Amino acid sequence: MVLSEYQFPPSLTQLSLSNIELKEDPMPMLEKLPHLQVLKLKQHPYLGRRLDCAGSGGFPKLKVLHLKG
């Protein structure tokens, strides 16, 4: 699955992704969601070995980040 093929509404506040085996790092796209407060990535969300969360100003309202598997 390639997350960049999907569009999420900018008003999205919660997102949970599970068992989707993304081929690309989802963080550069997800950190641009201005109202995202809860992000859960569970059970093989990403096939890569590294998630990059170093973008400046990304995840401005994130309160919960749950990573599992």
C-alpha cells in the first residue's frame, strides 16, 4: 500500500493504521495534518526500518503517538 495515493481531510483528529504494510515512510505525509491529535501505527504498519519525524513544525497538535509491531 502507498499512503501518498490517499487524501485525508485536514480536519482529521485521530488516525489508526494497522496491518497495511506501507512501502513508504508515512510520517512526512501525516505530519502535515494540522489537527491530528492521536496517531496509532500498529501490527506491521510500515515495511521500512526507520520513521522520520524530523520535519520542522510537523504534528502541531499531536498528543498521542502509539507505535506497535
